[in-house]
Amino acid sequence: MYANKKLTLHFKLLALFFCLLGYGAAANGQSVEIYEPYSELFTSPLGIEYAENEPAKIYLVERVGKIKRLDIQQLDDESELWFDISDRIDPTGEQGLLGLTFHPEFPNNSTFYINYTVTDNDGQIFTRISRFRAPGGESDLESEEVLLEFEQPQNNHNGGQLAFGPDGYLYIALGDGGRNSSSNSQDTQNIHGNILRIDVNTSEGYAIPGDNPFVGSDEGLDEIMRGVFVIPGE
């Protein structure tokens, strides 16, 4: 009850802030124009990503297994279907295409990464972290290299976020596995409910950064990144 009241208060304060912001803009003689850039509808959109070297292009991730590419300099244009693995996934519940990130050197090295779920013939759900290629900036669906694959105990709480840190390593945020999985996040021998950190700057597969906290110990999985740490260059 206390948490709900506290959350409600936060929303009220946020609403008040925007009201005051709008009043201040009007008082200063400024005008605000609301523009609807894309008239089309998207299906279960859950993320927008872009490559550092292509700031004018944005990629909209749809949970149904599609990635649409849009040009922010051509706001009246329809999106382009850039990537489509809808035939490989089941978007039931919280499953589907859940994350996308581009290598910091994209499009020069043509590499991007996705997080998605698949279901086998026995009904078992798996999460896959895969590397794809996009030669010439166009995705190649046949270039998939599965870096990680592991079972999901339920069809919800899959997580999905992917991002490169300033250290050049790939960070992977995983959900706790769903219902009846409340202790997974506290178990460093369990991949669920953790953030992974891996080195994908390899010709194939991935390597484990030597300063990951559990490297060389039996206390946790090598891929897990947990605890206080300093990213080089920060």
C-alpha cells in the first residue's frame, strides 16, 4: 500500500512539473507544435535503436519479429521492413523479438545483435542471443550465429535489452524466468535475472572479459556482471 501511494505521488509530481513547464513556455511567448511523423501503425513496438555512424536512421523493433527502418530526415515516408524473422518465433505472452543493438563500428563491420525467443517441437522455450550481418547496410537473415541459447522456464519475464558499454563489451539484460522464479536473481549460478557481459569482438563465438567478477571462481557464472565496478575510460 505504501509503495502504491509513493508511486502515485511520483506521478502527481511529474504531472505538475509538466504543467509548470507548459505554463512557463506559454508565459515566455513560446509555441509548441505537435507533429505526427508517421501515419502508419506498428505491431507491438518495444524499442528504438540507432547506429552511432548512422544518426539519421532509426530502427524500430517489433516483438512479432520484425525491425522497421525509418529515416528521420524523411518524416512523411513509410518505414522500410529491414529485418524479418517472424517465421522463427512465437510472440505469445511476453515472447518474441525482445532486443536489438548495433556494434559500435556498424555499418563498417556490418554486425548487429538481437535477443529473441524460440519454441521447439516439444513446447520448450529458449532465449537466443544471436549475431547477424548486414553487408552494405542490408540485413542478411541467413548470416545468424547463435552466441548463447538457454531454456526459459516460463513464457514471461524474459528481459531482452542489449547494449554496448564504453568498454566495447556487450551487456545482456535477462529476466528472472517468470512465475515461481523469485530466487533466480539471487543465484549467481543461474543465468536468469542477471546482466551478462561478454566480448564479441572475436571472429566467431565470444570471449569472457578477464575482469568479470566470477572469472576463475566457483561462486558464479563467468558471464555474469554483478557488483560495483568501474568501466575503463569513465
